Amino acid sequence: MKTLRIILSAAVVGVLVLGAASQAAAQQEDKMTLEEWQIALDECNAREQAANATISDLDQQIADLQRQIDDVDRQINAVRDDIRGMNQQVSSTQGELTQVREELERVRFPEFYEVVRGDCLWNIAKKDYIYNDPFQWPRIYEANKDKIKDPDLIYPKQVFKIIRP
């Protein structure tokens, strides 16, 4: 029994020694040497330099893009200025066009008509630049009663006033 106790005690001591030894070995593995620390630090510094280089490249790209944006903004403002100028020209041209239309209406639809050989009130009223309707001949007669004694008798070179609706 004493032998058994000695064997068990030896076994327990052996287990304890082995546990302590493996724990010490594990702690030894957890600890880095100065050389290992220096290698890890060098790796971190290299990664930091690469990251800073990338950041620098990206900052340059951002600056280039900002210059491009500024150029495009200047172009947009120039186009807007051109559009404003064109709008002013359009407004001016529209005013001139309105005047030309009024003049064209006046010329196209004259206020007076000079009778030519072969004319009659019916044919004068039928002309597209007078009334474009022969049944409107009484309007010419009514406006020019002082010059027309008989609506069936008009003479070349007579000038009749044309009343517009």
C-alpha cells in the first residue's frame, strides 16, 4: 500500500510537473523576442507608409477632380451668360417681329385700294388681300359712298378706303 501511495504520489507530482512545464512552454511561446517585435513593427510601418501613399494619391485625385468641377462650373456659368444674352436678343427680335407683322398686315391688307380697268366692287371684295369674300362688296360701297354714286359704276384710278373688321 505504501508502494501504491508512492506510485500515486509520483504520478501526481509527474502530472503537476508536466502541466507546469507545458504552461511555461506556452508562456514562452506567447512572449516575442526583441527581433520578432522589430519585424512586426517594420511590417506595421510599411503598411502605414503604403496607406499614407494611397491617401496621398487619393488626395491628388480629389484635387484634380475638384479642378475639373471648377472648370465645368465656369463653363456652365459661361453658357448661362450666353443664354441670358440670347434671351435678350430673342426678346428684342420678338418685338421687332411684332412690328414687322403689323407692317406686313398693313401692307398685305391695305387701307386703300386703287381701282384698275375691269374692276367691280364684287371682284375687289373677292381679292384675298381685301376681304377674300365677294359678298363683302357692300362694305366697300358704304365706306366710300362719297366717291361712288352707283355701285355698278366705278372707274379706274378711283381710290377706295378699305375698312378692316
